[in-house]
Amino acid sequence: MSPVLLFDFDSTLIQDEGLDILFQRSLRDAPDREERVRAFQELTDQGMAGELRFEDSLARRLEHLVAHRSLVEEVGAELASRLSPSVERNRGFFRERAERHGIHVLSGGFRELIEPAATTLGIPPSRIHAHRFRYAADGAVLGLDPETPLARGGKPLAVEEMGLDPAKTWMVGDGATDLEVRELGLVSTFVAFAENRTRSSVTSRADQVVHSMEELLELLSNHS
Ligand SMILES: [Mg+2]
């Protein structure tokens, strides 16, 4: 029996961290752009490596973000063209598997930045589990929607609310929050996806480490 696959989004399905890209674009004309981008990315890295609680890392990043809904949509569309190379090569696998309800996206990022990329892989909005932005009436980003499972309890709560059988579910991702889902027993297997980023704090505790989708497909074919 083929497991259901929960894919992380940032630095897994796509090459970059979506919120970093949004932040960079939001500073288009700022004179101190480079310095501010570097500080922002540092917060991202600390959150992903588990050095800073992910929620704290995200909250601190959002304090620095000044963006409008139109920019969020623009960056979402841009991210759809930045799929990881091996994900791009294996679109057929995603489309076929998504059709059989075998793929979810589980992300500490934002739904608005994920949907366009997920759509190109055949993954519908109902199988994206992520944060959502809150907007002011004029479209300015205010922060995150506190009502999503991600905001209420991070990836672990989101997985619990999916109601999947842990024995038949795998998590694939590059970050500490992906590993955590496995360590809490919510999935049977954590596959560290090292095509874009390798963090030893994560790979050293993974059940498997792959460097491409081809290696993941091989694991799956040996499994079934
Ligand atoms: Mg990631």
C-alpha cells in the first residue's frame, strides 16, 4: 500500500523560502534592502533549523513585512515557476498521485504563496494546509489568520486534523518542523529532502535522506 505523502513547500517543492522572496520584493526600492533581507533570512534559517521556535521566527518576520495583497499574488505566481528541478521533472508523478488523493502540502508558509505552484502539480486547495494572511480593507497585509490549524497548533495539529492513518503516511521536507511531525508519531516515516537545503540537525534524525524526487520515487517503489 502506497503511503499518503505530506510535502513541505518552501525549499522542498520549490527552491526557495516563499516568505523571503515576498519580503525581498516588498523592499524593491529600500536603500538598506540587502541588510534587511539578510536579517530576515537569518530569522527564517533559525526557525527552520529549530534554533528559534518556528512560531517566534515567523512572528518576528511578519513584523518586518509591509506588503499589499497584489504583491502577495504576484509572488505566488512567481513561485510557481521556481519548483525544485526534480519536482519539475516529475510533474507527471504529482499529477497522477494527486488525482488519487495521495498528496497533501503541509507548510508553515502561506496558502496564497502556495496555491499557484500546487495547482500546476494537480494539488487542489483543499489539500493545502498552511497559514493564511489577514488583510486590511485596503489590501494591506496585517499578519496571519489565527484561526487556521497551522496558527493554532503548527504542523502537528494540522496533521491530526487531517485524520490520516499515521502508519500509512510519510512526511517529506527539509526543516525541523517536518521532522517534528515524525517525532510525535503522526507519520510513520520522515524523509529529509535535501535537494535545496541540508541541515544536519534535521538529516541526522531523518528515517531517510533523499537528494531528488527520483530518489524518493525509488524509496516508494521499494516500499510497495
Ligand atoms: Mg521547508
